[in-house]
Amino acid sequence: MSDPSGVAGDQLRAFVERIERLEEEKKVIADDIKDVYAEAKGNGFDVKILRKVVSLRKKQPHEREEEEAVLDLYLQALGMNGPAS
């Protein structure tokens, strides 16, 4: 039902409680991911590069190719790498 202000209190409370539970789950998952990166670092892996690999794997091949082409173009414009062969 609605309270005098027109807000369905029970429904609103249910939404807020669901969001709170999901936020807690998100925190637990974020902590788990942090632990995996720490474990990888402990085994000699470069975490910065590992994060980049994870990021690249989320993208479609054409997105990666386009991003790499633009990056190469920018680096060439700045004189930071040799001309394309």
C-alpha cells in the first residue's frame, strides 16, 4: 500500500534491501578478485599487464584491432614508435 506521500513503502524497502544485498555480494567478489591478483603477483606475474589482458579479452576482436590501430596512429604522430612497415 501507499503511505500518505504516495510512496509504496514495502516495495521501496524491498528494492533497497535487494540493492544492499547485491552491494555486499559485489564487495565480496571484488575482494576475491583482489586476492586472485595478489596470488598471481606472488607467482611472478605482472598484475598491471594481467589487468590489461583481462580488459582486452572483454572486447570483440574488431574493437581491439580498431583500438590498436588508433593507438599506433597516435604513437606515430608523437614520434614514439617507428613508421609502420
